[in-house]
Amino acid sequence: MKDLIKESRRWSAQAEDDYRFVVWVRTEDGFYDKVCFLTQQAGEKILKACLYATGKRKVWGHSLGEMILELSEIDPIFKKIVTPAKRLDRFYISARYPNGLPGLSPFQAYSKEDSDDAWEDLKEIFAHCRIFLEKSIDTSEQTENT
């Protein structure tokens, strides 16, 4: 379990770094598609950190919605963020690739409102995941020290 806690911390640290980057890029005007994609990425990484913290050895996939459903079987705290996770899933492909949306490239299709909504969803996911990770890692370390 010790290695999985270490892996959880690696994913969490990268997620926090991505989160800080989203904070910064939001100060620049017009990068709405990038904000949308980066919120999905940061959300994916923090959820993978949570899955590693549960003892899961292999964490595959990119769907925040699927990860949340798996985590909600372990801790009901995750049931509160199913909807924000599913909303961020929409940005995995469509916010990156010109052929991800019909007719428009991502930089033309996404608005400030889209990026603001994605940001709010990410903050909600991070708030729950931070609580879960703190609780999970503390519990694991206490168990290993006894």
C-alpha cells in the first residue's frame, strides 16, 4: 500500500500543478477552449490520485464520470460530484481537436461562460478529492505505523 500512496501523491501533485495553471490561464483573455480541456485534465488526475489512494493498482481510462462512479462505491462523498465530473468529460476530445466539433475549431466554439462553468466544476471536484485524499492517506499511514 505504501507504493500506492506514493503514486497517489504523485498524481495529486501533478493535479495541483495543473490546477494552478488553470488559475493562471484564466487570467488571460480568450483561451476558453484551453481552460475547458485543462479542467478535464486536472480533474482526471486528482480522481486518479483518489483511486490509487484506495489501493487500486492499475488506473486506466480518462472518463471522470466512470472514475467518480467507481469511487462513490467506496465513499459516498463522491456521489455529490457525479454531475460536475460528467460535464468535464465533454471536454476531453472536443476542446482539443478541430474535428471534435462539427464545423468549428475549439478556439471558436468555447465561450467565457463555458470556461467559467468548467472552472466551477473543477473547484467542486478538487474540494471533495482533497478531503478524501487527506483522510485516506492519513488512515493508511496510521495503519502502516501500527
